[in-house]
Amino acid sequence: MTSNIPSQHGRVAVVTGANSGLGLYTARELAGRGAHVVLAVRNLAAGHMAARTIKGKVEVRALDLASPISVRAFAENLDADHPTVDLLVNNAGTALLGPRRTAGNGHELHLATNALGHFALTGLLLPNLTSARAARVVTISSLTHRNAHLDFDDLMFARDYRPNAAYGRSKLAATVLGVELDRRLRAAGSSVVSVLAHPGMTRTNLTPNAWKNRGLLGRLVSAAVLLGGQPVRRGVLPQLHAATGPGIRGGQFFGPAGPGELRGRVGTARFSEEATDEAVGRRLWHAAEELTGIAYLTTNQQSHQEKS
């Protein structure tokens, strides 16, 4: 229940993709408990419209996770006004489920938005998070990560592109990076905590809109989500618990506790075996450093740095 969320007064929270769906509900609840919430959105007009529906202290800032320039600019501008950040909710996501598309740097758009952009943002904001007394980074995963596999020889799906598989791979990548972030924060003795959550099957506009033009199968998937999915006000509870619940430990994973983790009260979620494989985590972390040009929490525990 959102009524159990403790006071967030004096805390600064950054929520990506906060103009609709789970991100908007997250921002609304955090602001309602007293947090100063930064709505990090790709569409500023939509962000300002969303902000008008939120009671509390909010601000809207432009962030396109698929653009390294935008991610760096967001972090630099935020740092000027908020040297301390208490909470980062890596919520934004895209599910195109159409022809293969790439970001300006050539990265496949699912992976660029859902995983690499958040990896870079977290690294750039790590000094701000470290300045807080008990900061948290919440990574939003998906049930689809369990059916995905990381092909390190073709992370960008240049061969045999399948949109639903690309989406699943991007959510697996985000999950692997969230788990690896926990390992590295612990090894560094950091006070920052990395936790994960997924919404089960929730009626956001993401999946139905992505599937609606995919023929009969697409219409069936959209109908299943719309009819069988839980409302956003329920689907958002795992990430709100991860963000604000007392006694949260690094590396925990929350989701609906009902059958198949599709819906229900908040409980402990299950990772895929690949998501928690330490060798996979190290390899993807190094790949993300190379792909984004941003390195942090390196194995010798050097402080945050950017590659030249």
C-alpha cells in the first residue's frame, strides 16, 4: 500500500520516464510524501503536462537515454542544482516491437534506452548519490528477462533481428547491470544501495501500444495485457517498495507475489540464472563501459571516471 511509504521530506529523487505509466505514479507518490522529484523525460511537453497532475515539489528536465550527449548534459545540469541525489529510479523504457532502429551512435534502440542509457546515467550521478546518507538506485526489470539471452557477439541484434527478443535482451541487460552494480558498490564499501523491481503484467501504455500493429498475435497480446493485467497503481508497488521500504538490502529483487509473479501484493521476485551469473555481470559491465565511454566502480575500486 502506498500509505506505508515513509516520509520523503528533504530527499531528492530522479525518476526517468516520469511523464506516464509507472514513472508518473512513482513520481506522484514520492512527491506526495515530500520528496523533491525530478521528472527526467524525453518529451518536455509531456513532462510538463504530467507535472501539473502532481501535488508537491517537482521539476521537469530533458533526458533522452538513447543519446549520450543528452545523458551527459542532464547529469551536468542536475549536478549544478542538486549536488546530492537520494534516489535514482531507472524506470524509463521503450518497447518498439517493429523494424530494427538504432540511436544516433548506432546502438540498437532497445538496448540503448533500456540498459546502456541508465548505466551511463547512474555512473555520471554516482558522486551525487554518494553524497547522500543512504541513497538508492532502483532498476526496473521485467519478467521478459527470464526468457532472454545475451549474445556478446551480437549485442545490438545486427543479425536475425526479432523485436520482442531485442526487448527481452535489453531488460536482461538492465537486470544484469543492476545486480553487478550491487556487487561493485558492496566491494567499494559504498553506502549507495542497488535494488531491482518488476511490475509483473501491468496495464501501462507500453506493451499494448507496441503490440497493437503486429497482426492477430499482437492484438491477442494487447488484449491479454488489457484484460488480465493489473492497474498501474498496483504494478508500481514493487518499485515504490524498492525505493522507499525500510531495511532494503542491496541486490534484492521485488515483484508481484501472485502466481507467475504476474500480479498481487509485493514479494520477492526470481532472477533468471543468467541475470545473477558473476562472469556475465563482469563481461557486460566492461562492454557497457566500452559502449558508453563511461567507467565507474572499476575492479580496483578507483573513483568515478570517464574514459577519454
